[in-house]
Amino acid sequence: MYAHYDKALELVNDQSMIKRWAILKSVSDSYLKEKEFENAIKYYEQYLACKPNLNFDDEEGMANIYSKYGDAEPTKKKEMISKAIELFGTLAEKYPVQVVYATFMRAGLSNKLDDNMKNNLAKADYQKVVDLLANKADRTKGEDTMLKTSYHYLMYNAFLNKNTAGAKEIAEKILVIDPEYKSALEILKLK
């Protein structure tokens, strides 16, 4: 299969109906499915280099490859997850309209590198998501989900740090979004 892709890459030019970047993306996607991460990265880098008018989704694709690589290979976890975190930070600056989502993704990735929140690696990003969304009047369902997840992290973090009052305060904020949220209801029962 890859020999056919390589032949197609030799034949395409700017006048071709199928564009070089589209083939490169397909090759990268195929390698990713087979968990051949180095090749997936190599072809995705070429895709990004030749695709005109890159957008957030195009560039986020590389962060997703890094993340999947880190999840699949324990020896590469820290390196690859860190690359994904860094890339989401860059994307948050480059695409301001995506700052909430990119920050939320950074938080989730940082949490993967933190053993039971010992180092609070995700706390600053989850707090930033809360700061950006808590007072937004017209939140979407997706924004509510990101806000609730961010609150959950902060609530659990407060609980782990024996700040029961702080955890309860955050639990009440979660229940405004989701009145049946089990974890928040459990926190409110604490003495």
C-alpha cells in the first residue's frame, strides 16, 4: 500500500486533481492507525509543510499524533505528551478563537503526566478555562462540559489538599451546570 502512496506522491503536482498534501495526510493517517508513530509524524510534518491555508484542526492533528504516541509507548510518554502540551500552547496563541479549547486540551494532557495531582500540573490551565467560561452567559453545551470538567479537577484537587470548604464551593458551581453530578453531590455531604 505504501508503495502506491509513494508512486502517487511522485506523480502529483499543482495541477493534479488530488493534491500532494491530501496524499501525505492519508499516508500519515494510515501509519497512525498501524501505530507506526515515527512515520505518522514524518508524513504529517510534510503535510503541514505543503498544505495551503492551514487551520487549527490541521495543526491540532500533530498534537493528537503526539498524544496517541505518548499513550501507546510508556518510554515516550513524557516526551510526546510534553510536545502535545507545547503545541496546544502555541495554537492557543495563534488561534485566539480556540484559546478555551486549546487550554482545556493542555490541562488534560498535563494531568496525564501528574501522578494523582501531586504536582498540580494541570491546575493553572483548568483554572484558566474556568476564568474564561464561568461568567460567559451564552455557553455552548461543549463549553459547559469543559467548564464542568475543569471544576471537577479543581474540586478534587481542593479535596486532596484537605480544603473541604473550597471543594464544597466548587461542587456548588458544578451543580449549577449539572444538578445531578454525582461527585459534586458526594463532596457536599462531607463534614
